[in-house]
Amino acid sequence: MKDIKIESSFTVYEDLNELPKDVANLMKEASKIRLKAYAPYSKFLVGAAILLDNGEVITGNNQENASYPSGLCAERTAIYYAGAQFPDAKILKMALTAGSQSQSTTTPIPPCGACRQSIAEYEFKQESSIEIYFMGTFGKVIKSNSLANLLPLGFDKSFL
């Protein structure tokens, strides 16, 4: 028997003012698109903004459906659009903001498991890390240097 130790490391910024300017701008785009989310059931709005290596910024928000499994998270809305419109571009950075319409959300909200797996697919595909920044509606921002940091022992095409 052998034990394996897995560690993750994150950077915590106290607020948007501490972020590098390009990331602060990306987070502002995520915040703007979050307010346009379609979330009549959960009242939980999520916005995502992606910076591609060609300079394009792609945004997405969550889209709910009365049949819950039919909805789509903001992260996947943005990443799939980026993949469809710019299939050869690499994703450099992703900014996420999420929060409830009924209460303040100061806790940084990371991507859900399904979104982590979808982001992982693009990180594997492009063979380079994607920086991921996430926050609530205001307050602290957490940075992960890669999706692999958020999802160790990820599933990829090598297992197929």
C-alpha cells in the first residue's frame, strides 16, 4: 500500500482592487453578464468571462429550465461558445462571479463539478493551464493557477 498526498494552492485577493488590471476588467465583464442570467427558479445568478489568446473576451451566464437538468451553467455557456467560435484559440483566463438574488454572497463560489470537467477538457486539449478567478457578488477573489489544481486526478481522453 502507498499513500498519495495531493495539494492545491490558491491566491486570495481581498477585493477587485488587488487584482491585476486585465483580470479586474475580466471580472467586471463577468459581473455585468451575471445580471443578465436567466435563473427564475434558483434565483442564483452566475456570470463567466473568458480571455482567449487572440484577445477576444467571451461571456456567458447560467440559463435555467423548469426541467433542471436541461439548464446550463455560465462556465459551460461561455466555454462552449468560445470552442465553437474560436476552436483554435487557447483559453488564458476565466473569471467567475456568482450570487443569490435574495442575500449577499461574499464567499467566493468555484465552478461546480460538471463545469470543472468541461473546463478540464479544454485545458487538456490546449495542453496549457487556464487561470481561474472566482468570487461571490463582491469581496474576496480566489485564483487557481489551473483547473487541474481544482480537479486533481481529472478524467481525460487518456482513459478511453
